[in-house]
Amino acid sequence: KNPPPGTPAWVETTAVPRSEDPGARQVVVRDLASLMWAANLVVEFHTPQWRVDAPEIADRMVLDLDPGSPATVVECCAVALWLRERLAADGLAAYGKTSGSKGMHLLVPLEPTPSGEVSAYAKRLAVEAEAALPELALHRMKRSLRPGRVFVDFSQNAASKTTATPYTLRARPEPTVSAPVTWEEIAGCREAGALVFRAGDMAARLDRHGDLLAPLNDPEKARPLPA
């Protein structure tokens, strides 16, 4: 988030004001050279749900499914399948990726929408998920309620929040990838290890599936939030 001293002039940055630092700037990675420069500095990449030329106007929604032990990504997949159907009822398509840690992210392409409206809709979905799957899903962060359930975190749609970027490595003893997955893989997940991917796995997955998240960058796939 913070361009370090000595950042080359050819690395693009943009103003992203924060409450504690109104003059804050962040790096914008648009080309291979900038990506290689950044990869020498950090392991993880995180981005907001809006584009640099339209701050606080989201063009995607994220639902972060975070399992509370002993729940795993297997339970996240069950919640993801319910959310997929619920989103489809509102005319929205969802695309899944692992978080690269314990859970899963669902990403939804949207027509440009104020982040506050996206957050409100995402919260409504999380509340509905808990009502429909009371033994499995949770929309509240209260830790005493978390064990064995999946927290449907809607808060990352706030304009000030960021989420692990697709394909980023995660900073773990053995780095894993926040990897796009198919709905067939999600529906068939029976053990947590089935959806753990490392950097060495990704070339073959791209050859097999292509970029599963390409629709997120296709304006034709974007849909409005329900009225």
C-alpha cells in the first residue's frame, strides 16, 4: 500500500486517501515491469473492489467466506453453493477462488455502483445465508459464535477495505495461491487439501481452465444490483 523510498519514476502510483493519511498513495500495477518490481518487495497483493479511475465506485462485489475451526474450506464450499443460487436469483453471477489461506472468496461482476450500496447488499446476503443455514453460516464477527461455522464477511466491500488479489501468493511458511476454482471443484470438495494450490500448480491450471476470473473484466458480464 505504501510506495517505498526509491520507487522508480516509471512505477505508477495514485492517491488513495486514508483517514490517518489524507495524502496517502498506492502503487498501481498495470504492466509486467511494475509487477516484477513489486514482487521483489512483497509476497501478497491486495486490491479494493473499485478501479483507480473511479474511487469508491465498485465494479465487483466480494463475499469472504472464513471458516471457524473445526470448519474448513469444505464448509465454505457448502455456503458458496447456497450463495451462488441466491445471487443467481437476483440475476448475478458468482466466481470462486480460494483465499489462499483457510477460506474462499466469491466475486461478482457489477455495473459501477457506489461502494456503500454494494456493502449494504452484501450484508443482506450474509444475513440471509445465516437464516437459511443457521448451523453453518454466520454474518456476525463475534468469536464465540465462530467455531464450526463459516463467517460470511461482507465488510470487505467497504471502499476503504482491500482483499487478496486473484493469483496472489499468501505469506505462509509454504506460500499458497489465492487460486480461481471451478464450480465443479467447489461442489466436489470433500477435504480441505483438495483446494490448496501452490505457485507450481498454476501454469497447468491456466492451461487446463484458462483464466476462470476473466469475466470479472468483461463489461458485458456486469449486472446491476437488484432494485
